[in-house]
Amino acid sequence: MRKKKSRLVQQEIKAFYLFLSPWIIGMVLFTGGPLIASFLFSFTSYDIVKPPVWCGLSNYKEIFSDKIFIQSLKVTLKYVMGAVPLNVIGALILATILNQKVYGLSIWRTIYYLPVVTTGVAVSLLWSWVLNPEFGIVNTLLQKIFGIRGPDWFYSERWAIPSFILMSIWGVGGPMLIYLGGMQGIPTQLYEAAEIDGASWWQSYIHITLPLITPVIFYNLVTSIIGTFQVFTPAFIITQGGPNYASYFYVLNLFKHAFQYYHMGYASALAWILFVVVLILTIIAFRIANYWVYYEEKR
Amino acid sequence: MRGFRVQAKIKSKKVSNILVKAILYVIIIALSVLFAFPLFWMISTAFKSNEQIFAEPPIWIPKPIVFENFSNAWNKLPFNLFLKNTIIITLTATIGIIISSSLVGFAFAYLEWPGRDIWFVIMLSTMMLPAQVTMIPIFILFTKLGWVNTFKPLIIPAYFGGGPFYIFLLRQFFLTIPRELFDSATVDGCTSLDIFIRIALPLVKPAISAVAIFSFMGHWNDFMGPLIYLRSTEKYTLSLGINMFRGYEGITMWGELMAVSLVAAIPCLAIFFIAQKYFIQGITLTGLKG
């Protein structure tokens, strides 16, 4: 009996290594190790060719007095503050509309989700074509229908960030689909009970739907904050950070330091600052979540 | 009297309901047009001649439909090669993601091991880690290994865990399988590996399809990874090829640029249409557990 048990235990151990060794190696090589390494690199001057030289806090000092860094942070915050609320709230409204037992739900859902499927370089080029100041269809239509001379969009210092925000709203189908999943998971008995009690549509929306999907709102909020901070491809493709650094996003600056100038130490410090900023925002979101996010266990 | 009033109330409620519904449909349809329009415009531009592209007033549907944008673009750069490279990277990385994330997801769902729940939380929290924090040391590692300008940096990491989102998704699906199924198999003398391959995997096919689709789209559209690691033109992916084409052509050849963009977008669109069911199931699950 005892022998049998030990064989079982041995089997469990074997299974453990079999299933988890790739993940453990991955965690060490591609997550944990690099996390520590980039922290250490951030205190060095390192160009890959020569070994890293310890330089204390000088990268950080240099960063905080660098005008381009300040500009990139400003631009990114502006973008985040525009894109995150518009996407999180816009997606909620869209999901609410689609959740009203409309005909052809799957068709509408597909149409709103399509832009999310096509991301990357192709979409960036598409938007720079649609919003082209001279020949783009948006400005052509503005001129024809309203007689307005449209802005220069990506080519104008003032309109560059709003253009990127507009482009980000096109991807609102992503969070929308997650909301819809949450809304469809709410038991219908709750609505039936509310209807019997004479609740209006708005009342049951405010008192049943919204509280029950607050965890989903929270999920979308956090993932959206993290995602928008890391915007890179559209800026790299469309504006290269211009005009006059008006769309010089944080990660674009980091990318240039790391892979064009090979300032690996400096870029690592930039990465850690980004990490800390995102972490602080996430912690704040979690703290505030205690006041408005509804979890069933707490009932 | 009372009954009559209630009836009248119901009637007026019905009328206003119809009105509300009508407004809803107007909004839904108007928004659909707005959302679908850019993609429509991409397709339309790709099949127009230059005169049609810059015509005033704008031409909505190309007439005649021309294919010169495609042939011109293909004559200028080896897009077939870029397409081949993208397919190789996307497929081999996706296979890696499926294998490793299903192994790990299963281990988090059914195997007992010390610290499992703590590690699960740690793994989930790595989802919030910006990729830029680990990107530089990983680049240095691959540089020292001599893997720059090969596909390896874009493929090999997929075989080591597959990423927290996929592991999470698969774990949730594995947890929906009744445990008794595994217990009785264990009594019958099956090892964990047998259970995994013969019982668990076939039962989570929809989840694996969802992971496959997500991973396919992620790798297909990836730009920063290839931009960092691939140097010579013959190694380029479609994303890099289009980026190169943009620089090389100037920004005026809109027909050709839209033609290559369309080709880059089509596989993802096609897969989305074919496998929509699994895709939406996968996303919906994240919402439920959110």
C-alpha cells in the first residue's frame, strides 16, 4: 500500500515537471530574469558592444531633465486621458444598445468588432489615408457636405493627438464584446423580478445591470490604461512622432533610445519609469475599485 | 375602470416602446456604417486607378475595377516572400502557444502542487507588466545567442508558457470539466499525461480554437517584434514589408498602399468570419470572469 502511494506521489512529481517546466523556464528567462536585469541595467551605461558600466542614478537624472522625455510623457498622458474614458464608456453604451434584444445582433456585433481584428500597420496606413488633409475622404466630405475646411489631422500639432484618439475609438468593439458577455451572463430572473415590482427600464439598468457588470468595467478600464500607455505602431507608421514632437509617444521615445541609439541603460530606465507609472495607476484603480466594484461574495 | 386605465397605459407604453426601438435601430445602423466605412474605403481604394482615387467628387465603387495596384506593388517588392515569412512565423509560434499554454493551463486547473494558487496570481499579474520592461534584456539575450535576424526570437518564446492570457483562458475552460472524469481515469491507471491528451484536450477544443485565433492575429499583426529582430529584407514579414514600401514609395501611392494593406488584413478577417463562434466564446468568458 505504502509503496503504491509513493509511486503515485512520484508520478505526481513527474507530471508536475512535465506540465510546468516550459512555463518555469519561460518565467525565469522571459519574465523574472529580464525584469531584474532591466532594473539593474537602468543604473548603467550600456551599448551592448562594451560591457555595462555602473553609473548610479545618472540615467534617471538625465531623463527627468530631458525635454523630449517630458514632452513624450505629456503627449502620452493626453492620449490616455482621451482614449481610455471614451473607449471604456463608449463601449459600455454600445453594448447596452446591442443588449436590448435587437434583431441581427450577431451581424452588428461582427461589424463593430471587425476593426479590432485588423490592427497593426495596415490599419495605421488606412487611417492616414482616410484622414489625409488634402485627398482624404473625411476632409473631402466635410468640405462637400458642410463646407468646412477640415483640419490637417495627423499633420497638425493641435490635431495629431485627437486624430490618434479618434483612431482608437474605432477599436471600441473589443471592450464592447467583453461587456456584452458580462451583460448576457446576468440571470434573467433578476430583470423579471424587477419588472414585477414595477421598475422601469432605466431603474433596472441602474440597479441591476450596472452593478453586476462593474467587475467587467473595471477589467476593461485596467486593460485599457495598460494598453493605451504602450501605443507604438500607429505613431511609428503615421507620424514618426511629429509634427514637432506632437505625437512623440512614450514607447516611441523608448524604442528610439533602445534600438536606434543603443542606449540600453537609458532605455531600461525609461521602461522602469513607464512600469512604475502604470503600476501606480493600476493600484489607484484597484483601491478605488473597493468603492464601486461589486463582487458577489461580498453580498 | 381601473382595468381600462391599465390597458391604456400598456398601449401607450407599447407605442413609446416602438419609438424607442426605432431610434435604437437608427443609431445601430448609423454606427455600423461609420465603423464599416474605413474598411470599405480600403477595399475601394485598392481597386481604383489613380485617376479614380483622386477624382472629384469621390467615386465610391471603383469602375472599372483595376488590379494594377496589386501587380505594381508586387513588382516593386517581394511581397510573396514577406507573406511566406509571416505565415511561417505565425503558424510555428501559434503551435507553440497552443501546446505550452494548454499544458500550463491544465496544471493550474487540475494538478496539485505547492504554491499553485500564489503562482496563479503572480502569473495573472504579469499580464499588467508592460512588454517594454522585459524587452531590452530579452533583446540582449537573443543578441548574445546570435539570434538577431532570424525567426527564432519571434517563435521560441511561444513554446515557454505561451503567455498569461492564454493560460488563464484555458484554465477556466479546463475547470468546467467535471473532476470525477479525471478521478475515474486515474483509478483506471491513467497517468496525468494520458488524462490530458485523451480526456481534457478533446473537451476544450473550442477554447483551443479561441487561443489559436487570438495568437494567430497577434503574431500576424505584430510589428514591434519583427522591427526589432529582423534586419535583412529577405527575412521581412508583411508588416515590415509594408512599412518599407511606405518609406520607399512616399506617401502618395495610396492605391498600392491600400492594396498591400488589404492583403495583410484579409487572413485575419477571413479567420474571424469563419471561426467567429469560438472567438466570441473566448472573449465572452473573459467578460464573465472579469
